[in-house]
Amino acid sequence: MTYRFIDTHCHFDFPPFTGDEEQSITRAAQAGVEAIIVPAVEAAYFERVLDLSRRHQALYAALGLHPIVIEHHLDEHIDALDAIVQTAGDKLVAIGEIGLDLYRDDPQFARQQTILDAQLRLAKRHDLPVILHSRRTHDKLAMHLKRIDLPRRGVVHGFSGSLQQAQRFIALGYKIGVGGTITYPRASKTRDVMAQLPLEALLLETDAPDMPLNGFQGQPNRPEQAARVFDALCELREEPEEVIAHALMENTRAVFGITL
């Protein structure tokens, strides 16, 4: 049986999708992936992500300033984001991808936190959920989320932390993004976490074209691979497949307001 999915995190505004949008959307739909959320990572990409969402029914936009390119972000980009959100329309479903990252050299962490807080407050002001990036920063991110209380909450995407860290985000009202990491047998910690978390806390994602699945290393990841992430999740969970599929869709609708 083919279930219906939403890929809640795909950078569809980058190659290999650029210039191949229609065919890529069709390929995804053939695997049951009927909608895709496309998060922008910096101000230069806001308009192209919004434009994609307006031209393609299956695509939805999220706009944000990603910590991995912190040196690109200016204070006025927050103002630009605020202005765009006010006129973006209903295909804009979140502020994201935003968050914290201590993986890279010279992370400018104080600046990251300033930019994050400004975007959290913006999301709160506009009553939008957030799509959160966190690498080596789960505990610190949770502190920011506790301090700036967002009514719509959001998702910590591509999660690979501990069970306790995931439970803390869930206690704050946030969902946990399940991606291709669980297709790797060696990722036993993340697989164990996803097996134990409450089903109502999980969202499906690919992070395409990044994060290729096990068996597809060296190839660009694609949104249709959400179906394989689902299969891997079903192997880890005790619930029937149809229950898991329904819950993932309901969780996505609850966070982003997307209904198929």
C-alpha cells in the first residue's frame, strides 16, 4: 500500500531540483510524497523560495536565517523577513530554517543567539511555527525556546541527540524531525530514540539534497526518499504502518496547517 506523506524539510531551491521542479515534484508524488516544505537559509533566497511555493501547488515555503551561514546575516535581514512575512500569503507556513550550530570553526555563537532570538520573536509576533536546526546545541536551544514561548511551537529537524534531549523539546511542545539517519544501522542511538518517542511527537523529513540515505551515499538526496525513511521508522516502531502514516500526517497538519 502507498501512503501519503509530506516531506517537512527539503531544500528544493538548490540543485538537483533547480530547473527540474515539475519532474521532481512528479517523482516525489509517485512515492506518495504529495507536499514539500522548502526552508530558506538566508535572505538572498527568500524570494526564490516564495516564488517556488507560489508556482507549485505541492511546495510550501519557510523563511529564515540559518546559523551555518551566520556571517551572511545582517540586522536589516530581520527587518526584511518581517516585511516579507506580512505579505507572503498562506503558502508561507513557518519561520525556518533557524537555530544554533557549534559544529563549524568560528561559529560566532553570540551572534547566532542574537539572530535566533530575533527570529523567534518574529515568529511569535506573526503566530508562525519554527523549523529549528541544532547541532551540538540542544541544551542551549531548549533554553531559548523556554524563554521565548511560541504559541505555534514547531519542529527540531533532523534530530540526532539523546532521548532526554528529545523529551525536553517535546515537553516544551516541539516536534522531532525524523530523517534518513535512521536508515543507517550504525546510528543506533538515534534509531533507539525514534523507537521510544511518542508517535504524536514525530514529523517526517529528508533534508534533501543533503543527508543521503543508507545505500544512496554519494547521490543527492531527494524528497521521494521520505517514503524510505517512513519504512525505516515502521521497522523501529511497534504501531501498525497505517497508524504511523496517519499520525505523521496529523502531526504535520497540527504544526504547519497543511492538509492534503
